[in-house]
Amino acid sequence: MALAQRLDARITAEEKELLQEAATAKGLTLTAFVISSARDAAVKILREQHVIELGRQDQQAFADAMLKPDAPNRRLRALAKRAGFGRKR
């Protein structure tokens, strides 16, 4: 992977010391540690944004709706007819 982008950040001496100490503890350079940590945090945040967690009652309601859906009402049948569903091909 070719590196073509640059990221600059101004931090305090204490923050740099903390990050350097953590990087050393993991056997990484400061740059590798910061990039790895930022990537891990980004993946975690995005995963949380895309995962829907349901409580027990919501899980049961969802499962019931999937296993025993309501019959289509008049509006849904009309929409399906306009969209061409139900025609034999």
C-alpha cells in the first residue's frame, strides 16, 4: 500500500510522552501506534453505528414479525399491483 497522505496533530508534551510509552510497551513506533489505535477506534465507532441492539422484548417482537407477518393490507396490495408484483411471467 503506497502511503500518499499525511496527518499532522499538535499535542502536549504529556500526551506525546503517554503515547510514546504505550507505543514502546506494544513494541511499535509512535506513528504505528497512533495509526493502529486510531484505526481500531474508528472501526469500533463505525461498527457501533451500524449495529442495532434490541432488548429481549424487541427481539421477540422482531422475531414474531418475521415468522408471523401480518397479511398485506389494501394499500400494500395496491402498491404491489402497481409495481408489477404478482404477475405471471
